[in-house]
Amino acid sequence: MAAALKKPGMPRALLGALVGGALGFGLVVALRAISGLPIFQTEATGYPHVVVPGISAPFGFLIGLGCFDYWFRWAAGAPTVPEDHSQHGARSWHDYFKFNTDHKVIGIQYIVTSFFFFFVGGAIAMVMRAELAQPGTQVVDPSTFNGLFSTHAALMIFVFVIPIFAGIANYVLPLMIGAPDMAFPRLNGLSFWMLPMAGILFLTSFFVPGGAFDAGWTGYAPLSTGAPLGQSFFNLGVQFAGASSVATALNFLVTIITMRAPGMNFWRLPLLVWANLSTSLLVVAATPFIAGVQFMVLFDRALGTNFFQSDAGGDVVAYQHIFWFYSHPAVYIMMLPGFGIISEVISTHSRKPIFGYRLMALALIGIVILSYTVWAHHMFVSGMFSWLRIPMMITTLLIAVPTGIKIFSWLGTLFGSVLHLYSTAMLFALGFIVTFVMGGISGVMLGMVPLDIHVSDTYFVVAHIHFVLFGGSVFTIFAGIYHWFPKMTGRMYDEKLGRVHFWLTSVGMMGAFVPMHWIGMEGMPRRVADYSAQFGDWNLVISCFAFLLGAAQLVFLYNMIVSWRFGPRAPANPWRAKTIEWQVSSPPPIFNFPEVPRVVGGPYEFGVPGARHAIMPGEGAEVREPEPTIAGTRT
Amino acid sequence: MTRATLARLFAAMLVLTVVISVVMVQIDWNGTAGSEEADDIDRLLDVMIVLSAFVYSIVLVMLGYSIWRYRAKPGDESDGEPIHGNTRLEIAWTVIPTVIVLFGAAYSWVILDDIEARQPDRLQVDVTAQQFAWKFEYPDADVTSTELHVPVDRQVEFSMQALDVIHSFWVPEWRVKKDLVPGLTTHVVATPDREGSYSLICTELCGIGHSTMRAPVVVESQDDFDAWLAKQAKAQGGKQPGGGAVEEPSQEAQQGESIFTEQGCSGCHTLAAAGSTADIGPNLDEVLPKRSAAEIHQSIIDPNAQISPGFGASIMPQEFGDSLSDKQLDTLVDYLMSSVQGGK
């Protein structure tokens, strides 16, 4: 027992959380005693006795788990265990609950954890749709309802969509560029373990006095600054999720820039790598803004500062500017990696090079730049200075151009292809085009100030966000999971169940989210526990399709679990893809490559006689190096 | 692929565009239009529908054609044509969408200027929002109301303030919306052109009672509006005597009731005497008869001191102790005591 508590691992982590929590609590008690405050009285919103342990306990957990062991030893001058590779690879499922430095293990940890929160967030959505199936109050009271939609969004955004892309890229990106691992494996491990901290903090808020945070995932001040204790758990959870994604983004940037295999120049990068490069540029520069603004809210709540207290000189609209300066780029953080996945899937399963590869890469960079210049389109009715609406409208509409380039390039790729429709990954990729373009069109409508004035804060916005986040991001996630499932698990999934999943998901999502446009335009505001009786019929329809959508995900869950355990063994390259991750075994060897591969051509040279993307170790001498080709050159 | 195929695909896109546009333009997506601004915004929506139908038709036709024409048979291991791109096509699908969206932006700008232009003869109404109630003041007539009455065919400018958190002013039939922000005065104009009864809806999440934070809106002829305003002025003039006139008990009750509705109590609590039926907070007809005046007083200024079973803490705003004067508080407590005893 004592030995288990001494070595890094889950027992020591739980002990660390207890000790961390106790230290935090003790610090508050001691400071209050010293300063002569009543020791156990909790202020209306400050609750230092809970907030401080809310910071220290997760750190205790991370330290106990061993995330900092190497750095602490190094800093203390103690002997470190540099590269005995003991933290690489996973031999049993226990290893997934430990601190690990292997990018493939971390990738799986990310994906499974994110899907756990996806199912929790989805269950919350089911409760909301049950309540909304009829006008009036049936299932949950308005206070609980506000907590439900807030946690639903926080879970889906911060601990599902954003991190699962980091997970997929963690697994395949180093393999794709021919790297043995990420640039900073220990930081990578820490990045992952901060993620469950965020999710647990969000969920813990259900069990504190006053209930879960209920000011929306946007947490607008001053509603959030005056909210009960649960709001602080949102403020803190965002810090852990944000720190996790910033560290991962730095890791991706350094990995992509410095660890490409010889010959892998930027015009030979697979588009998934381009997409994660772009995403990381957004994350490192934008995420600190939401971290900052949530700290400001926390300080207003816990320390009595007045950043957003208008009667004490604070500025309420400033919250929204800082928040959206992150949160608009965040929608591209949630979309660009998906664009990368779609490019891989469409090219591979239609056996054609990506049409206009270079413009595709440049479009990503265009989106990155433009996405920093559009944040105030969330604030057209917020009472901000009014001239800003026109330039923000123009940039918002212009961002449709690079996005359109991507759609047209995919369509160009499909034209004249050999289209393998039986693959579930491809079905989700094609479904993505249908649904995401609809989300894009409603996005352009929302970008037009006069239309936005009418529909902002209505169900039209709910419909739009679900078309781009579910029909967009989640469809790309499913495409990516199905595409790389054989590589990650070494097993094939059941295509028949995959097709059932796709069709049920598509029907459910269309039925649930299309009518939301209509009721929103007709006058149903969003974030309401109750609504006027005229919308009753449509809401019942929406709820029924939402339940279908929820049930469809159980098919996915069953398929993944059973296939992972019992599916037929996967060959190294079931899709006959060209990129490097498919040239190694499924799953890949523990250090990816015995020797670094040589890259000699573009990543999607389907149909080009004799063209190769990479020459793998062991086949070097006898394979004649063909004329280098670069994606995007005309043939 | 032949020129004829391309022509047929293009024809299919055009037909689909026309079909989608014709069907979708027929429908009044935004519901009844009740203001001049609404007509402008609905026209912009129709233009957008046609443009979007064109773009979506391109996508659907190309996708559908590819799936139909290039679908691989099982076991087909061949590759597609190694086409890497086409510079002219890529330039086209960069430039054409740019032109379309810039046109959309320009048209939106024109419409925005149009719907926000101020008319010299506009009526001024001050709006105050708090959790979870609306209050309207007509500064010219010195009238305060919890119902919004406006004359038809005359521009109204709303000058708006929020007392606690952000709220948002929206009458769907007018299509205009603006947030009410603590610390700012925001403005919005509307020109109602259709008589009738509507709802003012709060569209910015403002707390537990957000979904029920509404106010009745009446658009009526100028004559009816003037009559209503005069009636209100008379009633309120009687209620707020300038000097030390002896107040009748009924007047005190009236004063209590107006505090009860204007402060938003009726937005959350049921009280038969005031005709309110909300159920966000405890039903006052049920909980108050057991309470003393001191307890009621405490529950107003410190709602968490004693919480009715079935309701969470901090649901009720905490700042009534600051926002109400002592005299108002006493009036309100007396009113509540007499209201519920009357019901017994």
C-alpha cells in the first residue's frame, strides 16, 4: 500500500488531490485567521473555502500522477531517468490511466476521454430535449435547465470537440511527418492530464450549493459575476482546458516545424498537418484571452474586483470583446482540424489527388488571419460602438471565401474519381459537405447585420451552431475516427454498423436542427426553459429526432467497443493510402519507425504512375528514387 | 467529360436554384411583419435565399453527380485521374464568391442605414429592464407602465437601461433587437405599421426567469394611444400627490401593487390580488399567510435567510434592500400582508 502511494500512479494521484485540497483549504483558513476574518463564513459568491481547493486539488492530482516528476527531479538536481522509455507504449488498459509520454497512447487517452464527455454532454442534451418537448415545465425546473444547457455547451466545446482533434492529431500527426514522437513528450502527457481536470470541474459544479453554472457557456458578465458558486467551477475548468490546448498547440507547432522527415517540405505536408499547423497558430494566440477573461470574472467574484461591475466603473461590454476575441477563433479551432481530416478521407477514398492542394493550404492560412478580425459579429446587438459592425460584417462575409475554396476543391477532387462509398469514413465526409455548407449559409446570413439583428439570440443561432459544430465538426470527427480506427487499434470496425450509425445520425441531425431555424426566425428565443405554445409542435418533432440522434450514438459506441475487442485484424494499409502513417504496421511499432523515412513526393499522388510519397526504411536501396513530384504541380 | 455533360450539369444547377428559390421565397420565414424595418429585413432575406440556393445547388448537383457517376464497384482497385488542379477554375471560385459576399455586405449596409435612420417626429420611450420585468416610461407625458403602448405608423425610439444584468429587447414582428446593458443607455428604433397585440421578449439570458421575461405590446391608432396615455397620466397623477394629502387605504394598496409589478415581483411570484400567476418563486398566496411582517420584510431584502421548500438559494435578486426606499418597502410589506389576509 505504502509502495503504491510512493510511485507515480493513480493511488498517489488521488492522495495528491486530497493533500492538495487540504492545503488549499488550510491556506484559506490560515489567511482568514491571520487577517481576523470569520474563519468559516462563506461570502455570497466568493466561497474561498471551495475555490482555492478547486485550484490546488487538481494540481495535487497531477503531481501525484507523476506529471511533474521528471521536472521536479531535474530542478532539484536529483538523478533523473532520462530515456529508459519506461513511459512509452501501453501493455494493458491499466497503462492508459498512468502518466505516459508516448504520443500514440496519449492520442488514445485524449480520444477516449473526449468521447466520455461527449456521451455525458449528449445525455444532458437528451434531458433538455425532454423538457423542451412540450411548453411548460415537466422534467426540470428553470434553474436546473439553465445549468444543463450551460454544462452541455462547456463539455462539448472545451472537453470534447477541441481536445478530440488534439487527440486524433496526437496519434497520426507525428506518424504522418515521419517523426518518432512529439517534440515535447512530457509536456504532451501533462497536456492530456489537464483535460479530465477541466471536465471533472465542470461536472462537479452540479453538486455544489446553487447548482451547476447557469450563465451559458458564454458566461456573460454581470450575470456570471453574480451567479452562485457553480460559476467558479466554470472559470477554473476553462483554465485547465485552455492550458491543455495551449501546451498542445505549442507542441504541434514545434513538432511540425522541426521534426519533419527529410524531404518533407511544406508543399508535401498532408493537409491534416497543414490544418493542425493553422489551428495551433490560432490556439496559442487566442486561448490566453479566454483564460484572462475568466480570471477577471473569478476575481470579480472571489476578490471583489470591479472589472465588470458597471456601478463601480467596470465595463460590461468589455467582457464580450475579450471573450469573443478568443471564442470566434475558437470556432475555427473546432473546424480547421476537421477540414484536414476531410481532405485525407476524401482523397484516399476517392483515389484522387486533392484538387488545388496549394490553394487548400493557403485557404487555411487565410482563415487563420481573417478569423482574428471578425469577433464582434457576435455583438451586433450588444450595445457596442456601432461603426465596428460594418468592417466586422465585411470580414465575416469574406471568411466564407476561403471556406468556399475548400468545399469547391473537395468537389473538384470527387469529380472524375473512383468513389468508394461503402466506407463509413467517406459517408461522413460527404455528409459533412451537405450539412456544413448549410451551416455556412446560415453563418453568412448571421454575418449580415440587419438579418443578425432579427435572429441573434434565437433558435436560428442554435440551429446554426449545431449545423457547423455537429454537422461540421462532429461529422469530421466521426470520419476521422472511422478512417484511422484500423491504424489506432489494429482492428477493423464493422462497416454495416458504421452505415447504420451514419444514416441514423444524418436523419436525426437534420430532423432535430433544421426546424430550429424556422422557430427561431418566427420568434423563439434561445436558452429558454419554457416557450410560447405556438412552438409546441415543432419542439416535439425536434425532441423526437434528437432522441433518434442520441440513440444513433449508442450504435457507434457498440461498434467501437466490440470492434476494438473482437474485430478482424487490420492490415497495415486497408485504404491503400499514400501518407506515411499507413506504411507502418497497425498499430504502429512503439517508436514508429526503426529509421526515419525519406519523403520524395506529394502526399496524394493517386493515379500518378510510379509516384511515391515516402520511401520507408528497409526498402531504400532497391527502390529507385523516382522523380520528385510536388502536390499541386500540373501534370 | 464532354461539353454537353457540363452544360447539362449547369442546367441542373439552374433548375434546382429556381425551384429552391421559388419555394422558399413563398414562405414568410420571419412570421408576421409588423414594422417598416421588418419589410426591409425580409427583402434582404429573400435576396439571400436566392443567392444561397444558387450556391447550395452547385454543391448538391456536383456532389450528387459525382456519387452517381463515379461510384466505385466493390473490388475496384483502380485510381482516379491524377488531376492536381486547374488554375482558372481555382481563380473563378475565389473571385466569384468574393463578389457575391461583397454584394451582400453592401446591400446589408444600405438596409442597415435605412432601418436605423431617425425620423424627426419620433416618439420617445424609456425602457428599464431588471430581473425579470420590463418598465416603460413616456417622458413627454410623465407616465410609467408595465405594458408597452405605441401608436401605429410613427417611429419610436427606445432609450434603454438595465438595472442588474444584460437583457435584450426584441419584438419578433418588428425584427429589431438591442441589448440593455448595465452602465450604458442603448437605443433602438422601430416604426410599427400594423395594429395589434404583440410580445416583447427578453432574448439575452438573464437568469432563472429569463424564459418568462416578457411584456405585452399594443400597437394602436394615434387616437387610441393618446387616450390610453391620458388615462394613465390621470391614474398616476392621482397616485402620486405632490403634497401631504391623506392617503386612502385603497390608494396605499394601489401603490403597493404598482411596486409589486414594477419591481418585477409579479414576474416570478403568484399573487392573486395582483393578478400574477408566475411560478419561478414561491406562490405568495400560499407561503405568506404564515409569516409576520418582519419575516416578509426580511425575505425581501435578504431572500436567502429563509428558503421555501422546493426552491434553490439565490434564485431571487438580493438587492431589493438597496433599490427600494424604506417607505417603499413598508408599503410593499403592508400590501402583501393585506393581500394575502384578504384572501383568507
